[in-house]
Amino acid sequence: MKLIKRLIPFAIVFSAVFYFIRTSAFYNTRVLVQNSTGVEALFGAIGIIFGLLAAFAIQQEWSQWNALVDAVKGEAEGLEKLHLWANNFPAAVRRAVREDIADYLRALVKEGWTFSERGERSPEIEDIFNSLTSAIYAMSSTAPQFATVSFALLSRIMDARSRRLLHSAEHIPNLLNYTLSFAAFLLIFLSMFIGVREEWLAYLFTISIASLAYAVFLVLYDLNRPLEPGDWHITTKDYEDLLARIRA
């Protein structure tokens, strides 16, 4: 639905430019129709180049997206299991671990992805996680019977957390991003000069091609920024839900 809302302003602007070009003296439709074979071949070459680049970028970014989703869910699940496993800890350790987990979740929800989307670490969250880690390691000397499982859960959380931070910061290289943007612009702009005798048919084909190119560009834009609000993006909902469950 959001994608359609973003396409509507584009379609309005494109239609206005199309109408201006087709009705102005600057554009000679008959000349272009007579040379349509060459124009179509050149336009097709641009479309193929854009399609190949877009397919490569989308495949790579989709893999990054799935890896980030798995990391977020894995971290939340690991924290929940550690919270439940803490029932077996001595009272003082149990209280410290659970407080650290709750503080960690609250900090993540409060700050959101402010630091992650820049590829940085939050000092507040780092301090809380270090406190949680210290509590687990300290427990190994007072209650060694719980150490193996506790370390396994902590290792799982740390691994998922590291993957979340890694995939949050990865983006399409600037050169490839600029190339894709330029190719999309060429495909959209040059679609207005496709030679078709019937004006309504020319408009139907050109706006379809331009809208498709723009939609692909929007998909790439959102996939390249998975933590920023867009048509779809990754939120802190998993952490919010977990925080609500452990508070209940």
C-alpha cells in the first residue's frame, strides 16, 4: 500500500512531463516513429543493463535482509531463554541477570536503531551487555553446575548480536548505488521518446515502463536501508514483545 502511495505522485509528475513533451513543438512524433527501430534497440539495451544490475543488487540485499531478520529474532529468542534459565540461578544472580536483560531490552527499544543504522555501538547498551556478561561469568564460580548451559545461551546471544550489528551496517557500494540510480533515471526519461503512433498507447506503455523502473528503484532503496522507515523495514517489535512478556 505504501508503495502505491509513493508511485501516485511519480505517475502524476510523469504524466505532466509526458503531455508537455508530446504536445510541444520541441517533439516531432512522426520523425521518431519513422526511426523507431533504432530507438527501441537502444532503449532495450539500457533496460537490459538496468535489469541485470537491479537483479544482482536485489539478490544480494535480500540475502542481507534475511540474515538481519534471523539475527534479530535469534537475539530476542536467546535473551528469552536466558531469562527463563535464570530461574535456576541463586537469588542474587537471578535478580542481577534478569534486571540486566530488562535494561538491555528497554535501551534497545528506547534508542531503536539510531546507532545500528550508522554501523555504531551504543555506549549505554554496551555497558548493560557487559554487566550481563560479567554476571554470567561470575556465577560460574558460585554455581558451576549452571555454567555450561549459561555460557551456551550467552554465546548464542553474542553471536546473534554480532550478526545484527554487522548486517545493519552493510549497504550497497556507492558506485553501484549511483549507477543504479542513473540507469533508472535514463530508463524513465528515455521511455517518453519511444515512437508509438497512437498517443494513448504510447502513454500506456511509457508510464508502465517508467513506473516499473521506479518501483524497482524504491525496492532497492528500502532493502539498502533495512532499519529506516519505508514500505517495509525491521523494527524493535521482537524486543518490545519480549520486554512485555518478562514484565507480566
